[in-house]
Amino acid sequence: MVHLEWLLALGYIDSLFAERTAVTSRPLGTLPETLAQLYLQAMRHHAREAVLLWRDGDQWAPVPDWRFDRQVIRIALYLKERAGVKPEDRVAIVSELRQEWLAAEWAAIGLGAVSVAVDPDLAPARLTGALVEAGPRVVFASETALSKLDNGTMSLPGLTEMIAFTTQRPTDSVRTIAEIVELGGTLDTAERAQAFRAYARSIPADQPALSQHDASIEGRVAWQEVSHGQGVERVGQWWKLRPAQEGDRTYVLAGSPSLALRLALHACVADGYTMTVLGGTGRAQAELREIGPQRIVAPPAMLEDAVHDAEQQPPPMKPEGWRERANRALGRGGDTSSKHPISTALGGRVRAIDPLGPLDPLLAERLRRVASVGREII
Amino acid sequence: MNDLVAATVKELANAGWHTVQTVNGLVPENASLQPGWAPGPLIKSRERTKPPLGWPRETDSLCPRCVVDTRNAIISGERDLADLVQGHNGEIKATILEENGRVIVRKTCPEHGTFEDLLSIDPEFSRVIEARYPGRDFRTAGDERIHRHGTSTIRYGRGAVLTIDLTNRCNMMCNPCFMDANQVGYVHELTLDEIKQILDDSISFKPRRQMSVQYSGGEPTMSPHFLEACRYAKDLGYYSVQAATNGLRFALEPEFAYQAKEAGFDIAYFQFDGVTNDANRHRHISNLFDAKLMAIKNMRAAGIEIVPVTTVVNTVNDSQVGPLLQFIIDNCDDLGGISFQPVSFTGRDEGITDADRHRQRYTISHLAHELHRYFDGKVDPYRDWYPLGAVGGFTTVVDHLRGAEAKFGGLACSCHPNCGSSVFIVANRRNGTWAPVTQFFDVQAFLNDLAVIADSARGRTLSLVQIALGMLRHFDQRKAPPGFTLTEFLKILNRKTNGALMAGRKPPPQDWKMLWVGGMWFQDLWTYDFRRTEMCVIPYATQEGEISFCAYNTGVGWRQVVENMHMVANTKDWFQRRGRHKIYAGDRPMDLPSRSLPVVSAPEPVGAGAHACGCGGH
């Protein structure tokens, strides 16, 4: 195991016959029967350097497949062994979209529980009402939600544990997600991990998987729910509509995710190719230029701001030449200054845009000049 | 290349070498470089120091009884840790001598009497090994915070493998076990922050080392931080990331093997004691060999290199040595060699009776002669075995070629010649043909050439030319196994050096593969020699600095001291707070997965245009 650079010269000819041995991700491209199987399939043999990319202060924090899988397993083992979560129990997530959100959701559905999403921006009374109606065994809550839930000290029938998406414990009785992952780490043995996978594999397609509190209906609590089988069907539709290519980046800017967005996120995480970038409010345009995503999932307001800013920019100094046009036709990156200003404002590589709400027809028309625009995800 | 061409090339290279050296001798040597990573200029061969070698000789050792008393007093708080650092607890003089055709160590404690043990059954073999030792590496500098263990302090060298015990928990109950896993009544487990600190510290002084990191334990894969620790070590620039593992986790969870590889795990230093379930009976799992085969399959599928490690105990599994090497050769597609470790009576074996110890003692000389016997003389004890430190000759030239700007020194294994020896063999994976490298390549003469090249310290091009000439003139194709040519030799060297010859690219698997057959003999209280510990190249990195492997696991027992100082819970509390882990023991079989799961379980592709697999798979 010694570096023998001194033999470079003698080895050169052999190098003509050499092959690269880098580990690469494998696309999935097949649709299993349940969301739990979809997750297992995505996490097996995949080597994305970042399945998720999120902002940690001033830096991007990548979550490779292996780390994401271990987080999911450790949360799941904690939920099962310490919080007593059983199949068909409800696990509520009351939070804005963040990377732990996805890990908690996969963990819950892998246990056969129902992952229930509730908007943390609801008024405290409506939020409490939604949770009472949902009857969760465990609640994951963001800082915003915790402030409306008496810092997690409120009592709900059947609730065994409140887990905070915060770095510090809000109260002694509430554990943070980092503590859960840490405690789950010592439960994460080969035997338990495989038992988790084996159970996840056996969940029937008609078992409920995702539930969503419908905040649009005032005055009463209403729910949307999909089973594992229905969820997978929706993922398949997304894959057909938005086929992924190796190295794709999907930029997502969202508050509390809707059911449709949750399924779109499942589709991205599970396709084996996509790096899903969770953007930060107020930084979207700078982040888009930095990331250069192929797909954007964002609210209409952000898209409108980007288009507005792009149209305020002075036109390019020199007309587009044959080289730039050829590059554009071939889909190559190159100098973004020669691209359409809206494309440049959206990172320069965008192929598809999915708005998180109804889009003004004029805005949609402008966006279609640079990318395919899908129906709103609501 | 036919033999005539090969012979011509050899002679031309020989003539070329002598021509170059004629000119070389007329021009004064250049001064050695002083790279930023080193505490001084690169050492020329004549400047290297050596520990006292040969026999009879006197050395510093330990009384096996006094040491245990001292250790227990420190752990119980009756004595202060400072006594261990500043004092000479249990130290006595020992004499190494030849007697009745054997090399032995003899020492007398005024309180506990005389102790004697065997070091070699063949003085001539030991003499040859010591004669091939090229000398010590640098003395360490600026390491006062890391190396501060009194007479057990490491003083020389840059280390080759940095061992870090991630946890003392284990999922087996072996006998022997040098760290007494699962039996000490407490849990010692590093946090991720502690692991990061240890890794940072290890590259904080000179010589700044390009080491391999070896996570150990207990069973390191039981640590919740194993994967993150692999990634952190890789990100810092450590040469390779290894784990001393029993492999059960990889057997039971194929996904874990893939994830470990993706996190940066390179090499499994793989506990492997015999080629049948019966030969592994002392590990107390009745189908352990089946589990090992499954672990090998899963790790190789994930791209993890495997080096089996066998603890050899005389009269227990010494008869497995030959069959094990044959197994390695037969499975050279999957295995990169084998490390035989003659038993060290420590941990739960420290209380062994004198009779059992003498009966079970095994040395590297036993190993050399057993392989010679089993393979009908094909492995020659006197021609084929070299001390692990012989690799220092290669490292010096690599350091010279990398220049003064290099950030790390090359990987060097400059341990005491009594610590370990090895043989390199080439094997053909198709027809099973094999031979020791020293059968057709004059390693000693090549090492002498490398010393000339490093000492003269010429420019990069001239050095490369001399190296090429040296390789060509010492390769004798007529003595090589049929079909093995210089080109094949270069190809396997490239694979062995992780593609270093081809700018990181490895050729497709070739028919020939190079295998390392090592003997690494760790000390115990009866064979202890402080001249060995001060040159240790496999230090244990702990919360209390880096400690020689033998000083940590045996010696005054730094392991027990450090673990007691930094234990995180007693075992009962741990199980209550953190959950129990499965321990495979009691001579029962373990449940093994009946099959590997398919990568993709559903047949129907969706959106085939974009999702169809085009990469050819792993």
C-alpha cells in the first residue's frame, strides 16, 4: 500500500486500457407497490453525494444517500422501540419543510404508520384542533409550531412523545431530533435495521401512508389521505411527467408542504438521480444562481420576483452567436450570460418549473420561454 | 515477452544502471530535501539508526505480575495516573538469547521470580529478518501533547496505521479477545466529536503522516458513528480507512456494506480463523464460517477490499495456516492477502497458566516454517520473508519524488523487525498458479538500488530513470511463474497502489493479483520489549493521546486505564438507556439471510427514456 508515483512513466501505456472505478448512482426507473418499498429501493445501492442539500447557516450541507438512510432507520427505531409507534398509528409533522421533515416522514411510513402533516402557521386553536383530530402517537414540531403548542407541554390523548426540530430542548420533556437520531444510533444494529426493512417491505398497498390536514377549509377539520399504493401511483405520474437525468438538481422553496408536494419530493428522493435542494426564504434568487437547478418547485411569488428582476436587467451587450446558439441547442451550460435573462435568473439550466399555486397566465407565458411549466402543485 | 527478450532487457537495464551509477559516483550527492511535513531533512540510508539487534542482548521489559498490581491500583484510585507516566512501574531488565536452537527471552523480578518465553524456533530466520531491517524513521517532534506516556511513549516514526477504538461493545464473545469485550462491566464509546478531535490531533505534529486509519473495538461497526467517522477521516486526507471487524454486520446487512463504502470505508481487516465452521469453533458461533463467506460476498459486491486476519494459537488453529493461505489464493479475486497474528496473551487471556502459555505460544518463525512445510518448500523462510520495516526503502524514494511541497509524508511502516514480517506473492485467479515475488524479483538488491537513488537525491527525471532501470534489472522472467511478465507485474503494482501508476485509474481485473501474507506479532507481558514499543507504527489514538499498540493492549495496560477514565456508563445502565445489542455466543448458530435482496424488486420500468439504466451497474 505504498504510493508508487515513480512508476508513472512505466504505467502510462497500461493506462490506455484502464477503466474508471468511481462509484455511481443507479437509476431506479421501476415502480414498486408501496411507498415503503419505493424508499427501500431508493436507498439500496445508491451513492448520490447529496440526495438532499440544505442550508446550514452560511453553508450548504449535503446529505448523501447513506446518511439519509441511516437517519431514517434511526428515527424509525426510536419511534418503534422507545415511543411505541405501531403500524397504522399516526405520526404528526407540524413543521415547515426541512431535511429532517423528510427523514421523519420516511421513518413513519416505513413503520407502517401514517405520516400526518399539519401546517405550523395555523392559529394555535386550529392547530390544536387538527392534532386532537389526528390523534398522533408522536408529534414532530418546528420552533414555530412548538410556540403554539405550549413548547410541547400540551397534552393530547394518546400522545407519547413530542420531538422538536430545534437544536435546543424547549423543555425537559421534549427531545430534539438530534437526540432521537443519536439514541436511535445505538438501536441501529444489523438485526433491527433488517427487521425494519423486512416489515417495510411487507406493508400492503392499501394501507394508509400519508395524511394531510386541509387548511383551506375554514371552520372544520378536514383531511386528505393516500394509501401506499395511491402514493406510488402519483410518484409514477411525476416520473413520467418529469423524467430525471443523471446529475439533476431540483430546487424546492416551500413552507409547509402540501400533499402533492410531499409526493413530488418522494418522487425526487426515490428516483436515484435527483439532488433535491431545499431553498431558504429570502435567498432564493442567489441560491438559484449558485445551484443552477434543472427543475424548480416554488411559489408563484418567488417566480414572479425572478422574472421581474430578469426583465429589469439590461439586455446582453453582444448578440447571441452561433456558438451560444449551438450550446443552447445541445443543452450545454457554458456562459449563462448568453442565455435568456429569465433562464439566467433561474440559474441558467432550468428545464421544468412547477409552481406551488395558481400562476398568473402572463407570468406562465414568460416562464414557458425558458422551461416547461407544469400544473400547480397544491 | 519471451525469455530471450526478457533476458536481453534485463541485461541492457543492468548495463544502463551501471553506466548511470558511474556518472552518479563522480558527482557529489545532493543534500536531502526538507519537506514541510518532516521534522528534518529526509534521512539518508547511512544516517538511519537501529535499535540494538542480534543476541544475546539486554532490553527493558516488564514483570507480568508487578504490572497487573500497578494497573489495578491505578484503576481503583489507590495510585495516581502520574505514577504510570513518571515512574517505571513493573519494569525489569530482560535478556534475549539463543538457547537450544531457539531464541528466548528471560527476565527475573526480585519479587516474583524468573519468567521465560519463546521468541523464535529458528535463530537463523530471525537473524535474516533483522539483517534486512533498513533502520528507523524520523524521531517525532512537537508531539508532547499526543505522546506523553512515560516509558511507553512512542519516539520514532510516522506511524502506518492509526488505530481508534470506537467502542468496546461487541456482538461476539471470542476467546481469545485482547480487549475483553463485553466482560469489563462498562461501556467505553467515543462520541463523534471525540473521534474528530483524535483524527485532527494525529496530523498536528511532525512527521505529518499519511496513515491509514483503522477503526477497531470491540466491533467498530456497532458504533453509531462508524459511517460518519469513515467519512471524516477520508475528508481529512487519511490514506485509507480500515476497520478491524468480525464482519457479522456486513453478513447480516448488505446495505451497510454499500453505505460504508460510500462513506469512505476502504479495507476490512477481517477476523478469519479457519476455512471450516469447525476451525472457528473457539469463536463460539457454530456456523461462523458460513457467516464469514456471506460477509465476504457482500463486502466485495460493495467494492470493499478484504484482508483476512487470523489469530494463530498453537495447538488450537495452527494447522489452519496452510489451508488459509490456499483459501486466499483460491479466492484471490475477493481477498487481498492475509495477516496472521500469533497469539498475544492479554485481555481475558492474561491469567493463562504457564503450561498453557508455553503450549499455545506461536511465533512468526513458526509461521514461516509451517508455510514452508505445507507448500513443499515453495515459500522459503530465508529468501521470501522481509521485515515490515523494509517498505521504508520505498517510502524514502517516494518522499524524495514528492518534493518539499508535499503536505504529508508517504506511508511508512518502520517498526522494529521483531514486530512483523511478510511475504508478497503473485497468484493467477484463473489457473491458481502462484509464486512468491522474491522468487523472480530480487527485492533486497532493488531495495539497495532505492537507497542509492534516495541518497544521491538527484532530480525527478533521473530518479525515475534509475528506478525503472532498477526494476528491469532485478526482474527475472525465467524464474517467474508461467505467463507472468513484467507488464503483468506493473499492472498488479498499479492495482495494489490504488491506481497510482495511472493517475488514479485502475485497469480491469487481470488474471494476476498480488497478495500480502503478513505475520504481525503483538507483545504480551511475557515477551514485552520497550525497544519495540518506542518504534510502534500502529498507535492507538485515544482521549489520552497516541499509545503504542502493545503498551495499550498489554504492557502496563493503558487500555484499562484510559477506558476506566473515560467510560460512559456501566453496562447495565447502558442497556437500560440505550437498548441491548445482540451477542452471538454459546456455540449456537446465527440466523443468516437466506439470499441477497434484488436491487430492484418490481419489473415494470416507468418513463423508460429517462430512467433506463445506462451505467452498467456495479
